[in-house]
Amino acid sequence: MEEAVEKLAIISFFLIGVSHIFQPKVWVGFFIGIREKGETGAFIIAFIHFPFGALIVAFHNVWRGIPLILTLLGYGLLVKGFINFVFPRLGLKTLERVSLEKSWEFVAAGVFSVGIAVLLLYSLLNR
């Protein structure tokens, strides 16, 4: 099951990362639209992050080597979902940073996401 979760993560991080790199302004518009929904928007963020984090935590409890990175990211997604579900106003604070002027931050996040995908793929192929 751990390998299946890693494959899912590789595909997800790669696709979303490439999208962040090539469509940063669309991502800005997406998150500004969510921000405009107020506390309901925080729930949308939670529904995006919590399920993937919960899946990783439940089925990828690996605490060694490169796969450890995915486990830590899973816990991070779980915490982000928890904060947005339980403390939506606090969760909305992160969305206050989003603006067209800072769309380059989505490119940076995309490069990071693709890097994680490549690292996980390398680890998977070298076992």
C-alpha cells in the first residue's frame, strides 16, 4: 500500500506542480475566489488538503529514507486541513498573501512540488 500511495503522490505533486509553473495567474484567481468566500472558503481549502493528508498518514507511515518526506508532507496536509476546518479564520490568513503581484510564488511552489515528485520517483525506482 505504501508504494501505491507514493505513486499517487508522484502523479499528484508532478501534475499540480507543472500547473503551478505554467498557470500561476490562474492559481492566483482560484485562491482569491476561495478567499472571497470567507470562512466557507477555509472549508474548501480543508476539503482539498485534508483527504490527501489523511490518506498519506493512514497508508504511508514510513519514517526512514526519502519516503519519510512524503510522510511528513502528509502530516502537514493533515494539520493544514485541521486548522482550516477548526479555525477557519486562522486558515484564511494564509490566503491574504495571494495576489497577482506575488504570482511568482506559485511558480516557486510548483518547482518545489515537481522536485518532490522527482525525488519520490527516484526513491521508488531505486528500491
